[in-house]
Amino acid sequence: MSVTDVSPAVVVVGRAEDVPPGEGRTFVADGEQVAVFRLRNGSLHATQAACPHAGGPLADGQTDVDVLVCPLHQYAYRWSDGSSTSGAAPIRVYPVREVDGDLVVTV
Amino acid sequence: MTMTQTRGILGARLAGASTLHLDDDLDSRSRLVVVGNGMAGARFVEEVLERGGGEQFRITVFGDEPHGNYNRIMLSPVLAGESSEDDIVLNSHDWYADNGIDLRAGVRVERIDTAAKQVHAADGSVTAYDHLVLATGSYSWIPPMNGVRTDEGELLPGVYGFRTIDETRAMLEATSRCTRAVVMGGGLLGLEAARALQGHGMHVELVHAMPWLMNAQLSREAGSILEKSVEELGITVHLDVLATEVLGSEHVEGVVLKDGRRIDCDLLVVAAGVRPHTDVAVRSGLEVERAIVVDDQLRTDDPDVYAIGECAQHRGSVYGLVAPAWEHAKVLADVLTGTNPDAEYHGSRTATKLKVAGVDVAVMGINTPERDDDEFLVISEPKRGVHLSVVIRDDKLVGATLLGDTRKVAFLTQAFDRGAPLPEERIRLLVDLSDGAGSAHGELGVADMPHDSQVCNCNGVSKGDICGAVAGGCGSVGEVMDRTRAGKGCGSCASLVKQIVEWAADGDLAEDPAASWYVPGIPMPKPELMRAIREHDLRSVSAVFAMLAPGGKDDAKSKMGLTSLLKMIWGSDYLPEKDAEFINDRVHGNIQRDGTFSVVPQMKGGVTTPAQLRRIADVAEKYEVPMVKVTGGQRIDLLGVRKEDLPAMWNDLGMPSGYAYGKSFRTVKTCVGSDFCRFGLDDSTRLGIDLETRFQGIESPAKIKMAVVGCPRNCAEAYVKDVGVVAVGNGKWEVYVGGAAGASVRKGDLLATVEGRDAVIALAGRFLQYYRENANWLERTYDFVPRVGLEKLKLVLLEDGEGICAELEAGLQRSVDAYRDPWGQDAEEPATPGQFRPSLPLVALPKVSVR
């Protein structure tokens, strides 16, 4: 990101039905790879797509209301702030919302 | 490794290594010479070094064998192929060099000039000493038999003692060309040799001169029960008869028994006992009776000559076990280094626990009552191969024999060693009576042990030492064993060490009730959880969370275990939820470190065809598969496949999934079997294919690997599988369970020998279902089987002791019926939108290197 580009981008990455309940899918938003999750309670979450530990595909991870678990080494990351429950490096989380059936991510 | 020059020498130094020696004249240390580099001699040197003796003494060690010091107790596992030679090295040549010890390996000592204080060796060398320690051990006694030796006095080719690594190697080598073995001697060594040779596929007969097996340790009754267990293994036992003649002129061809019977063999193992090596002492004029006579400070009748271990006779006793030898080593090291110049040895009370031919045996003290008022309690269950007895005198335990069931050995050893008070109900010495205290009994045993009671007899490690190691930060049984050396001798105390470590570490763990839960997110042990699922008719993972989790909250790390459990309970009536599955199960492949997947088609029993191979080759080329690898499970792995390519690949392959990714039944390895192999006793490939057909895709608490072999040569490693099947001829198969050869290595336990392929499939199915219903999540069979106990498994699965066999079979059948090949299923239409969409589409990621 260059110093001149400071304003966040608001991007429609896909449709809500692209992400099945409890699962995640990866999208590209303004050049960033973002994993978007829809939990069974209806809430939406978005994180960076690859885990900082070993480049694991986070969208393939398992979820619950508190955390996302990376499929490669089972590190868990909190939705609230992206921090790891085991003290590993945190992941980035992005604001995401649903607007008229569209998934809107702010990166 | 560049060890060609020194191959064959255990614990050898790398070629080119050398050691600097101080000039003798400049060294003011006194000269300590040890004759004998076995378990006593080398341990003595260690004890001296531990007491700072390296500063006091210039140490020279003579060893008859060219090797470093190795664990002689472990020769049986080496012969059985269960341990490797390298595993049994205790002190390598490097260790001697590093500690400044002059090791004269392969140099035999001829005599000692006690007047001049010099050792004369066979290589002509003369070595002066200030203190001399004889630790010459024992040799295999060869009973007088016509023809056992050649005219030159050597043993007839094909005849072996069982005492050294060289003899063990020679026998191992002989197993490849010999088919029939006779083992002479029904003591511990003979039984172990017989079992080991039988494991190599040999026909084994055992000849014992006494009326029952292990007569030195066991009563007649216990001996007969052991005999039955040994015969069940397929070893023929001849008791109460001597062999009088060995046949064959160039090589052994058989033996003739005193009653005229002839037994043909091409291998003869003589394990008829050992005799102390006393030649050197006799030639040197020392006092020798049955062995070299020593006083309470292990001193011979020459004030500067000592004897320890099996060559020493103390207060009339000669010991043939390692523990007394190591006690000798400690006392003598105390005396010579001045650490405790008054240290004395007062004899050993010997308690041994061992595994003989697959049967657990523990013996201590006497095995039958000797006085009129001795109390004697016996529990004998010949059918189960169990015989337990205790002898009590004046309220003290003076003897115990445990055969086939050694669960009470910890308490009994304590009671025997220390005269601990005995329960009034004497039967509690031998069995746990259910009185509400129930399962806590075993733990009480550990908790009640006095702090200074010895746990590892080989290495003299006390309960206090183990607790100290735990308190000092050792976090695992392995670490404790490394730190304290507990369990590093014969290994028989390993389970007790584990119990104590768990007990000692319990302070923190005890407060964690989650330890008993099946998964962390639902506060219930497995049986309770299964009942609740059935009771509330919960058919999906989200329904389980909603009904049973605190606050109805889901838990990511519980989902996979719950999915497995629900599939088992409901079969095809389970409501699938993709998000409750691990990614491997969502896309039916094993995720790799770069986010790609591996594709392993089913290849039942490891048998394939040219057409199948051609198709795999075509697919690999078409999808530019970076690596094609033959797996350990006898299949072909296509690695580095992109997620989005998976469905098309499956279509092109047209083969079912091999389930190489799931916590499920994986594969059945087989050997060539009877179709082509000239040793094969039965059709192992056919049975392997049948087993794989029956169990394909069945989910389980952890992965399940099976193997079938056509003879006990075990080419497909059936002894170390979750379920291993071994043909033993005449349509009979041995079924082993709980084996492993991964991070844990464990030989499976023999569940039963059954007749016919259908019986194998039925028994394997019962076991599999019992495991599925009762094992904890991710608990492999190698933990499950010992936890439940082989006897329990036999009772439930063979005798239907709980009346659940029909239920088990129905449960398994439900899962068999629910099987659908996932590749055929999802290849047509994705289960969820974007099931095969790439999750790491654009950036370059760390890649597995492509060969």
C-alpha cells in the first residue's frame, strides 16, 4: 500500500449465497486476498486469506462463534481482533457486511 | 555414515577416531582395572565416574567381546526382531574414550598375578593394577551330549548358546535358511528363544529336563499353566526328559532324547542355564566355590581384588539377575572411591517381572508354603492362563507368583521388599474387589507407595526420584525416563513409571474435568454423550451443540469428533453438515502444506492392474501432478493437486477414494500370500481385499490400518497394525489388535486364532465396532487396547461376555450399508457452493519442493 492511498476501499466481493453456512470462501478485494466466513448464527467475518504462520488457507478452516481454526496446524484466531489463542502472530480482520445480498468488505 | 571398517561391532567408534593417553609416569592416579565389560563391569565404571572417580583412578576395562557395553537382557527382543542392535547399546566405544577409560575390547584376560599385582592378557600384554575388579559374568552351560561338539571342541555348526550378541546374530542369520528349531531349556531364556524363533516362522520344539517350565521360579501348577499358554502359541513342549545325543556330522540334524525319541532340527539352541565364569579366578589362586567368594564389601580373599555380578558368590548366594549386579556395582564404587568406605552389601531380595513368550510373569520370594502356619492363597484360572499366589508368614508377604496378570505387582513388590502391612482380606492382595472404591484402587497403589520405594530395579530409581523429576519440570513420561533412567533397563517397569508420573503430575491435571469428555465443547464422556444423542434424536452436529453444549455454543475443535460419532450412530440417517467436517473430509483429499491436496485412489490389498496403473499415469500427466509416490499403505499417492482439479481428476480416474485423509478405516496391506510366495501358508491377498471391501470408508475415532500376511515372516507388517492378521497354516489365522508402527511402536496383542476367512472378517468387525463405540476421540488402538485390557476384549468379543456381539455386528453393518464412494458422489455435483473453489488463489505461497 502506498502512502498516498490512505482511504479504505469498500468492495463488493460476491454474493452471500457464495459462502455456505459455517464455511469460508476466498475473494479478492482491492488486490487483497480476503477470506469471508458466514457462521451458522448468521454473523459475517472476514480475515486475511493465508495464515501468518505457514501460509495456510484459512478459508478451509473450521469455525465457531469465537474463533477460526487454521486447517494446517490447528492454530485458532479470534474473530474479535485476529489474535491467536496460543500466542502465535495475529491475523488481520476486516469489516464485512451484507447489503442486498452482496458481501461488502472494507479493506 | 562411513562405518564400513567397524561394521559388526556394537557401539563402535567411527573410523579414524583416536584417543590421547597421558604418559603413565606423569599420572599420579591409582590404577583401577576391571575384567569384564558386561552389565556389571560397565555399570561399576559408571558408578565410579559418577562419584568423581575419574580424578582418582586411571581406569582400564578388559572385555572378552569386541563390542562396547550392551544390554544383554534385550537380546531376546533382538532375536525376535522387535529391537534393533543399536537400541541395546548402553556404552559405545566413544563413551569409554570420552571418559578417558582404556577399553581393551576383544582382549581375554588369562590370569592375574596377585603377588605382582599384574593382569596377563591373551594378547601378551601385562597391565599393573592397584585395585582389580572381576566382573566376568557367566557363560551358557552346554550339558554333556554325544556329538554336541566337533573333534576340535567347537560346538557343532547349527548349535548355539544364547548369551551374546554374536550368538544372537548367528541365530538370526540362521532363521533365513533353517525351518525347524529345538530349544533346550524351559527357563526364561529358553522360552524367549523359542518364542523369538517361532516368530520367524520356524517350527519350534522345546525340550526341558525338569517336570515343569520355569521350575526355578514357578510352582508346578503355575508351570503347567504357562506350558498351556506356550503350547497355544504353537510351540511343542517336551518335559522331564534329557537330550542325550546331537545328530549330524557337518551340521546339526536333530537330537535324540533319553527315552529314544528323535526330533529333527536344523537349529539347536542350548539355553540350559548359565555358569559363573571363574576360570581366571581359579587360575589366579582366588577362593572359588560355586563362584568367586566375596565378603560384604565384594572383596575376594585377596585384599585388592574384588568380584561383582554373576561371577560373585556372596553369603552363599549367586545371582543371575541384573539388579543384584548393579547393587554390587554401587556398593563397590562407594567403597573404592571413598564416598562411603564402610558401605556394605547384604544380599538382594529378588523380585522379577518379565514377559515370557508373550505371558506376563512376576515372581518374588518363595512360591509354595514351607511352614505349617504359612498362609497360602492361590487363584488359578487355567483357561485364561492366569495363576496368582501369595505366601504370607507372620503377617508379612514372603512370596508371590503372578502369571498372566501382573496388575498387582506394584503393591506386592512393596509389601515384599519393605514388609508393608497387608490387607486383612488377603484376597485383596491379588484382585480388586468392587466396594465403591472401584477404579481408584490402581491409583491408590501408586499413591500408597512409600517415597523411597524402588520402582526401576534395573537402575535403582525410586518413586521419590520420579516425583522429583516431575517437580523439576519433566513434562512427559519420556522426559522422566530420560532424566532418571527409570524404565531404561529391561523396560518391564515402564507402565508403573507411567502411572507414577501421571499421579505425580496430577496436581494440575486433576482439576480438569474436560479430560474425560469426548470432545472439549460438550461436557460429557462418550457413553453419556451417545445416550443423549440417541435420546434426543440429534442427527446433525449443529443440533448436538444446540441441545447439549453449554449455552448452545458451538465449538470448532469439537466438530470433527462429533461428525464421526454421529455418522457411526446414525449411518445413512445422519444429517451431513459440511462445516462440521474437516477440510480433508469436505473435499475428500489430504491437505498439504501448500494448500494443495493429495489424491490416493483405492487399491484394495495393495493389488493393482496394468490398466489401473496406466490410467493413474495418464491422469498424473494430464494434471501435471508434481509428485507420484508409493505410500506406506501399498497405494499410489498423487501429491500437489489443486483443489479445483479434484472432481475432474476423480472422473478421469474412475476409481473410488482410498480414504487416505480421514479418521477412518484406511487400507489393508497384504503380502503376496500363497498364490506366488513359496512360503505362504494362506491367501493373504484375497483376505486383505475382502477386509478392505467390507470396511472401506468407515469412520472411526482415529485412523485404522490393517494388514494380512500369509505367514509369520510378516512381510506386510501385520504385527504392528491396528488389526493384523497372520496365517499360521491349515486355514487358521491369528488376529492381532492394538499394534502400531508410527510415533508409537507396539506389537499387537493376539486376540484369537480363528479358522477361515469369514471368521477373521467377523472378529475384525466386532473389534472395529467395539473400538468405534468405546474409544475416545483420536485414541488409537495402541492406547485403547491396553486401556481396556486384552482379557476384557476377549471376554466381550470372543465369549460374548456382555451379550453385545449381535449389537456390535448390527452397528457395523449399518455403517457398511451407509458407505458411498465420496468421489463418485461429489464429482457430479458439489455438496456446497464453491466446494472446490481455491482458497489461496493468487499469491505465491511456500511450496513443497518438486522432485
